[in-house]
Amino acid sequence: MYKTTEGNSMDNDRNTVSEETADEKINIKPPYSAGRLYGKMTWIFSAVAVMMISASLIAVFLNLAIVYYAPAIAAQKWYTTALSGVSYYVFGAALAGIMLLLSVPDGGIPSAKKISFGKFMKYLCVTMAFVLIGARVGDAVTWYIGKVVGHPIVNPVETALDGASWIASSIVMIIAAPIIEELIFRKLLIDRISPFGEKTAIFASALAFGLVHGNFSQFFYAFAIGLLFGYIYVKTRNILYTIVLHMFVNGFCGVLSGYITSKIDTDAIKSISEALENASEEEAPQLIAELAKYTGPVVAQWILSLATLGLAIAGIVFFIKGVKNVSLEKSRFDISAGNVRVAAYLNVGIIILYAVMTLSFIASLELQPEGVIAGAIIM
């Protein structure tokens, strides 16, 4: 009996040691070299740079060919929007997508999760808050730079929407842009960066998303919602949520806002109002009738502005309450945080994006519009 008890005791000890050793093996992170990670990040962000540069070059050559061989097409209102959409979201995105797919995510991709409708609406409100605040920061920065250089800085979005076809703008901004950009900047980028830390994946993808817009007018709100959309994606791994949010932002704050603004002629309203002050009894009814034509768009603009502000205020409240509960997974691999940061923010690909952003900004300084156009927020 004694030997049997001792034998059982020894077996139990061996089992305990074996279980502890197994647990230790599970908790040990596999090593990942800094050079290998730097190369991986360079490839990932080079894909984004390729998308930008190739889209620009394709747009130039397509435009030259169409203007030469089919000038009637180039004269259409939808032409510029369609040209940029095809160049960026078809050719450029295809090249970037192929490059990113060639880089296999390390450690696999977590399964998708669902969130409640109420939580989704909270995310929508926070999105509106980030867009509104980011847009105002961008406006302030570009206004200050404009004061320094002596003329207003052009917002390329506003000039692109001015006189454009609203049908073409809707197709590109509400359908193509949200789907393609979310697949590239959230799905493909984050799936490949998050194994080295979800925080790094969110910030790096948001930075790239802001940089590809190529101007300070859009950079800040694009970066802000890039952070939010990145967080939503790492928590759900469901790209449909960020696609729908992106569609709402572009449709509500971009196309709809721009369309309403295009129906309001502020110079005409001012001129009619001044004429009405000195008008005779016979002239007054006609002037009032002309002024009434703008009542609908002005009221719609006020409603849109109030709705945007209301959603943004709610979003700020939700953000303040929820930010303390934010938790993100660290790297699955044995590599220092410093090496991860260097690889993510100083790789060759993202340095090219920094350079392109700088050149784009310098180019915008040379443009001197006759006035600042009241425009929309799109991305």
C-alpha cells in the first residue's frame, strides 16, 4: 500500500509539472525578427503608396487619351468624378489589393463578431463627432496657412464637387469609396498589422488613411475616423459595420450636404435682400417670390446642420463614457515595442506616403481660388 501511494504521489507530481510546462509553452511568444517585421511593413505600406501613385498616373494618361480621342466625353459633368473613381478605386485599388493579399497575416485572422443595433448607433454618433471636430481642425490649420502664404488654401474636395454630376458623385462617394477604402485600410491592413499589436494596427492604418487624402483639409477627420473605424474592426472583425458607417458619412455629410449647398446662391440672396430694402410696393412681391425660391434649401441646410450637431454632441458623450473601457491586445510575438513602432511608422512605404503628402500640400499652396467655396465633407 505504501509503495502504491508513493507511486501515485510521484505520478501526480509529474502530471503537475507536465501541466505547468504546457502552460508555460502556451504563454511563450514566438520570436519575430526586427528585420523581418520591417520588410513586412514596408511591403504593406508600399501597397498603399502604389495605389496612390498608380492611380494618379493612370488618371493622367486616361485623361490625355480621352481628351484626344473622345473630347465629347471629357466635356460631360460626370467625367472628372468618373475618371478619378476608375483610376483610384479600380486600377489603383486592384494593384494595392494584390500586393496586400500576397502578404499573409501572421497567426491567422480572428472570427467575426456581431454588435447590437444600439451599440452601432453609438458608434455612428461618435463617428459624426470625430468628423465634425476633425473637419474644424483641418479648417483652422488651412486657414492659418492661408494667412501665412497670403491666399486661401484650396480644398480639393470642394473644387471637385463644384459643378460635378451628383449621380456620379453619389456612385463614387457613397458606394465605391466606402467599400474599397474599408477593404484596403481596415480589412487588409489591420489583419496584417494587428498580430504585432492592435494599437499599432489602428494608428498605422489611420495614419495611412489620412495621408492618402493628400491635404490638410481632409487629413485630420480622415485620421480621426480611421482610428474609430480601426477600433470597431479589431473588436468585431466585421468589415460591414465600418462600410455602412463610411457610407453614411459620405452620403450625409458629403453628397447630401454638397447638393443642398449647391442650391443656395448666397450672392443672389444678398443681392435680392438689399434690393428688397429699397424696393417699391410694385417691385417687392416679385423680389419676395425670387427670395422664396431659396427657402427650401436654406431650411434643409439648417436641419442638416442641427442633425449633424446633435449626433456629434451625443457622440462626444458616448466617447467620454466609453473610452475608459477601451482595451487592445498586445503583440502575439516576442519583439520589442520600439522595433514595432519603427517598422510601422518609419518603413519605406509610409515614408513614400509622407513624401507624397508633402508634395501634394506644396502643390495646393500654388493654387489661388477666387474665393472659398462652402463645401462638403467626404472621403
